[in-house]
Amino acid sequence: MKINNKDKVLIEGLTVLTTIGVYEWEKTIKQKLILDLEMSWDNKPAGESDDVSLCLDYFLVSQSITSFIQSTQFELIECVAERVAQLVIQKFSVQWLKVKVSKPGAIANASNVAVVIERSAN
Ligand SMILES: Nc1nc2c(c(=O)[nH]1)N=C([C@H](O)[C@@H](O)CO)CN2
């Protein structure tokens, strides 16, 4: 059977408020993070059957990521990216993903700062 290795499911602009930052003043406030995810997934079975149980459900993935980030305190956006990658790989059996975490309010004279990571299962 041929596998569609190039298929992806994307989540773009997922906005979450959380406690994030290395400085003391940041530990008492909520700040906005924006996440973009690119996840490898064979979309052919879901596309051919129109069966939600065969897709990578972006609603469930978004819900899991949002509640995880909202309920956890972080210092670095690198840590958010790493933990989100682990969650998606473990909970949704995703084999490869790219995660971008932006913290648009971090630098007054920059429109955005972000980190990007790519991770694989195993
Ligand atoms: N590479 C990073 N650099 C910095 C981070 C970070 O998460 N990753 N965080 C901070 C502070 O929390 C900053 O956002 C306060 O404006 C500094 N550098």
C-alpha cells in the first residue's frame, strides 16, 4: 500500500493566553502566544471515506494544546514549542511536526519574536 508521506494538517494562528517569561514581572500576568503547526498525516483515508475518525482532528488537537498551555507556567517560548510537540506526537500519533511559537508582545519595537522547531516520533 502506498503511503502519502507529503500530506499535512495545519493549524495557523492559534492564540493562547498564558503565564510566560523569564522575568519576575512576567510571572504575574498573562501574555499572548500564537502557534502555527504543520503536522504530517495521511489525509487519503479520511478524504476517500469522509469519516472524521480517520482524520487528524484539528479541533481536538487545538483544544488539547490550548488547555495544556493555559494551565501551565513557562519561562521560554522554546519550552512551549518542545512540550507542545511532545503532546501532539504522543496523544495524536503524529509522526512529524513543525511548531512555531510567537510572542508578539515581547519586544516593543519588533512586530514579533518566535521560535520554530521540527520534531519526529522516535
Ligand atoms: N530565545 C528566547 N529569548 C528570550 C525569551 C524566550 O522565551 N526565548 N524570553 C525572554 C523574556 O521572557 C522576554 O519575552 C521579555 O520581553 C527574553 N528572551
